[in-house]
Amino acid sequence: MSANETATFGDNDVLIVVDVQNDFCPGGALAVPRGDEVVPIVNRMAARFRNVVLTQDWHPRNHSSFASSHPGRQPFETIAAAYGPQVLWPDHCVQATAGAAFHSGLQVPHAGLIVRKGMERGIDSYSAFYENDRKTPTGLVGYLRERGFTRVFLAGLALDFCVRYSAEDARREGFAVFVVEDGCRGIDIGGSLAAARESFAALGIPCLQMREFAAG
Ligand SMILES: [Zn+2]
């Protein structure tokens, strides 16, 4: 372990751990390839932060992002929702199911807040900050501001969807944003991983390996 890996972050820094849930890990309903590999990295990163927020995809049954809610449609097709294009997914992260639970190896007992998202039947929410209409807030911006956080670090699943949209929104809200790249895994459909990397570059969001983060 390098000196960087034991350096701790400051009172103005917060780590947001995105959707490290069973359904997004191998064996789950919407498995991100090698998604479970982020767990030990997230645990080690989180141990360096005083302030950690967890997010949890948390859908009602028959959620509108599920292909099963649209007769004749298949998972990974894109439809035109009222708020814009929406990828259809296999049923996943249904409220209070085992699939929606955090991965059993996730060890972040000091997390101060769990943000649940995607709870409205008619709208999906990739971002931890705004639902997919890009207007309806989850309240997380207010929480971060009120707590005085200025730097937001992100890890979790999936890099090219929920991590990406959360990072973009945090940046647009004026936070300094960093993605812990080895603490993320992507789904990569339709060039989504390349698009995420381009977006991070355009917005000035560094993607770094955990060992590259020095003291806060
Ligand atoms: Zn979802």
C-alpha cells in the first residue's frame, strides 16, 4: 500500500458510492461485467473518508425503465419517454428485494446518508442528483451544500450510466469532481463508455486510479 493509499481526505470532501447493489454485480439481474471487483476498492477508498454517501437504485415493481413494462420491447432497446430517450432494462433493484440490497461485501459503516433513486414509477434516475427529466432533484445537492462539501469523489456502478450522470450533475452544480476509475466498472452499450470518458474530459472531471489520490 502506497502512502497515497493511506492518506485521508478532509472535512470538505465526500465520497459518493454509486449503486453497489447485488443486481449490478455478477449473478444479478442487470450485472455489470466484473462489477463485484469494485467492492474491495470502494471499501479501501471509503476508509479514507470521514464523509461518505451511498446511493441505491430503488424501483417499484413495474417501473417504467423495465422492458417488461412495455409489451413487445426487449431489454437494452431505447424508447422515447416523455422526458427523452430511455434505455429499457431487465427488471432490477426492486424495492426491498435481495437484488436491491447492497453487495454483502460492502463495508462502509460510517456512511452518513443513503440516497435512494428511481422510486417514481414513471421516471428513471441514473444520477444521484436529478432524475432523468434532468429537472427533478433528489435533494442531494442541498445536502452536500449544507454540509459544506466542495469536493465530490465518485466510485461504483456503472461508470457509463449512474456514475457518469452523477459526476456530470455534481460538476454542473459547481463541485470539484473526481472519478475513482478503478472503483468503477461499466456496462458499455452503444459506445456508452467512450461517451462517458469524452464527457468527463469536456467537463474537466479527472478519472484517476485510487493510488493516485493523495492527501485531501
Ligand atoms: Zn435502475
